[in-house]
Amino acid sequence: MAALSLAPRALYEEVAELLRQRIFNRELEPGSWIDELKIAEAYGISRTPLREALKVLAAEGLVTMKVRRGAYVTEVSERDLSDVYHLLSLLESDAAGVVAETASEGQMRELQSLHQELELAALPEKQDKERFFEINERFHMRLLEIANNRWRDQMVADLRKVMKLNRHNSLLKNGRIQESLGEHRAIMNALITRDSVLCQQRMQEHFRNGLEAAN
């Protein structure tokens, strides 16, 4: 039987990822108009894959399409942010409860290792906000993987993309990294003691405090 030949990643998906990262890095600011002609020329592509990419980002909530005006980077209102954090709190606290009950010792060690990386990234003499939040996200996504519910994973992935539109606001809050680290310690302690209910409570507190810092 002949080997299957896998199709390369579609051009519009590559363009969507490039634009997604530019949005997350604030190269494209919330509320800003996306100049399709300029971007197409910069990437050396036609408008067709760019428009397909914008449809993907619109489905994720990162881009807003306005009739006869084109595409804009989505502006997240306080209500939007509150709704996103509320849903993430429900979904991820449920996942944390599952992990506390079902994770293997090896999986628990993985989470502890990620937590140690988080501790190092938060050291005052080495503090790196971007690295802290990158490790933080890895911890949360690994927790979800261990909980093993692909439908929840997809919902959380989409919600986290919207949350990232506002991430830099929380990064700038003085003392937020140490607060977040303390919340992670509490979550990790609840996981280690296999306390499912406490795990859910600690995760909900984490998101509640995160929302306050983001506003």
C-alpha cells in the first residue's frame, strides 16, 4: 500500500497564524482597521487567502467584520471580558477537580515541574512577565489535557484567544505576578492533596482575581 501524502498547511491558515500573533503582540491594536491591501503586499499574497484568514480570526472572535468597512481587530468590552472569565472559571475549575481525582503520579509530577518553572520566572531578580504568562498558559493547557475532554479543550482554547486580547492590561498591574503565583501555589497544593472540591474553589478564585486585574 502506497504511503499517504499529507497536504501542506493551507496558505490561509499560515496567514491566520501570522495575524493572530501580531494581534496578541499588540502590533495590531484592538479597534484598529486591518489594511488588507498593505498586508497582502507585505506577505506577497493575493487578497483571497488573506480574506479566508480573516474569516478564521472572525470565527475566533479576534477580528470583527463590519459591512462596507472591512475587518477590525476586536475591542473587548468589560462585559465581554467578564463573560469570558466566567466561562473559563467554570470550565477550568471543573477540569482541575477531575485532575485532582484522576491524574497519575507521573502527570502530577508534570504539573509540579511546570509550577516550578513558574516560580523561577517570577523571581524578582529574573522576573520575565511574558515568560511567566507563557508558562502559566502551558500549565493550564496541560491541566486540561490531563482532564481529557476534547470538547472542553476546544471551548477553552477559543475563550483564551479572546482573553489574550486584554492580557497586557493585567500584565501591567503592579504585583499581579506575585498574586497569580500565590494562587497557583494554592491550586497546586490542592491538586497534590487530591482535594477535588478545594481545587475547583482555588481555580475559581484564580480567575476571579485575574478578572479584577484585567479591568
